[in-house]
Amino acid sequence: MEIIKIQWVFYLFLILFILLIVFFVYLLMKKARVNRKREQVENYKESIQESFMQYMYLQDESLRISPKNSVQIIAVEELLLGLVKVVNGEELLEFIRRYAKKEFGNVYRNQLKHRRWSVRMNALYAIEELHMVSLLDDVLKVLDKKRVTIAEESQILRMLVLFQHPKYEQYLLSNRYKRSEFTYRSLLGMMNAEQFERFVVRFKEHKEPIQLAIIDVIGINRKIEQLSLLESQLYSTSDEARIRALKALHQLSYVSETSRLVKHVKSDLWEERMMAAKLLSKVQGEDALLLLEELLNDRNFLVRSNAAQAITQAPNGYERLRMISAETQDLFARDMANEWLEKGGERSV
């Protein structure tokens, strides 16, 4: 009985070993095919590169190259995508788009239907790069599928914004997926002024992730014309909206009235007090310095540190810190003042 068991174990290991050998040989053969095809692509690219560039720049139809098989399609596509990234002239870009539409329109239509996700994504990236607006209807068919992935949806929404599709807003606001703030911020950040203004006008109608993304984009892109929206959000009931608004105002280096910041200096949230300290570094005047001195006594280290740094940026700021160090009864405030005096090469009291 024991001998039979040992034989069965031996046969099992033998079968597994043979399967591993077969799998290893398969991987080697697959790798060889990939390398061989890559070599063919590179050789074809090298053979046509000069005439391809002449065709594009001279726009001479006698030099036109029409790919006939998968190797030629890959090679021409790579040359085309490489060229479109370095071209600036609108006339040449338009010629490239017409060429791409004729030679790759059906190729990308088929790839958008491919069962492999990577093939569909590569097609979407290429369609964006080549600005193939003519394929938007086919792209939207991908978006309408039940099994569209989040990555595909994000890329398609990006294209709808860039191509200024009339329904980009409708698709972006749909609740099919729970999108991240990063996705909303990315999409809003690439909008033109007119598109972005439409979202700002309807700010109160949007759910919080979109509102926060709008606030962030205003700060990141220094949209000073949206200052009133940021200042209105200083009174928001949302903690995160107030903190983001303070951050955006800091990026704009502006707040219309110092008095607007008093409530944030006294906030229960240390993040809000810290952002108030950062913003006060952009505000001139005695009122701002008095608020910063209050924050220098804060129980949170980061709040105290940002307050001390902000004071150093004021006229005679280091002199003010020396005075605070000499007169304050708060040990934390004194230590922080001395730390920033040392950082600034100033001798502490």
C-alpha cells in the first residue's frame, strides 16, 4: 500500500514537472515571437521613416504610406504618435489628423471592441493623441457598455472634455461610478474657461467631491476671477470646504479682509488654524500679525510653526519674534520663536 502511494506521488510530481516544462517552453516561444515582431516593426520603421516624414511635411500624396499588415500598422502608428507630440503648426496637425482618420479609423474602431482591456485602452489613448473627433460615437459606445472599467470611463470623459463634446457635462455628472476627487480635479483642470465657468455657476448643485475639486482647481490654476467663490466658502458648514478654500486663497496670495480669518484662527480644527496661519503670511498689517501671535500660542506644533514662519515674512518680522521671545509667558511660543530666529540666522533672546 505504501509503495502504491509513493508511486502515485512520484507520478504526480512527474506530471507537474512536465507541465512546468511545457509552460516554460510556451513562454520562451511567446517571447521569441514578440521579439521577432518587435524587430520587424523597428526594421520597417527605419525603412520608411525618411519617406514618411517627407510625406507629412511636403503633403505629397505620391509619397503616401498605407500600412497593410499588423507589423506595418504598429510601425506607422508609432511614427505618427511620435510626430504629433512634437508638431505645433495647425496646418500640419490637421493633415496628420486626416491621415490618421483614413488609415487608422477602422483599426481603432475594431480595437475599441477588442476583448482585451489593454488593447481598448491603447486605442483610446491614440484617439486622444491624434484628436480623432470622428471616432467619438464609437468611443461613446464603449462608455455605454455595462462592463466598462473605471480607467476606460476616466479616459473617455477626458476626451469628451478635450474635444468639447456637447454632452461632456451630462456624462461627467452621471453617477455610474463613484469617481475620486483626483478624477474630478483632473477633468476640471483641463477645461477651458467657458467649460469651467459652467461648473462654477452651478457650484451649489454639485455634490461635495466636485465642489472640493472646483475649489482646488481655482487655487492650482490661480483663477483670481473666482475669488468671491473662495471667500464664500470660508463660511461653509463643510470643514473640508473651508480648509480647501483657505488653501486656494493662499495659492492666490490674496484675501480681501483680514477679519474674514478670525473665525478660522479660533477653529477647533488644527488643519483649519494651520491654513489660516499660512494665508495670514500673505496679508500685511498689524491685524494679521496679532492673529499670528495668537496662533503662535497654539497647542498644535504645525500651527505654531506656520505662524512663526508667517511672522518672519512680515516687515521687521524677526524683530517681532525677538520681542515675543522676550515677553511671552508661553514656553511653546517662546521655543517656536527662538527656533525660527535660529533658522533665519537671528540670535534669540
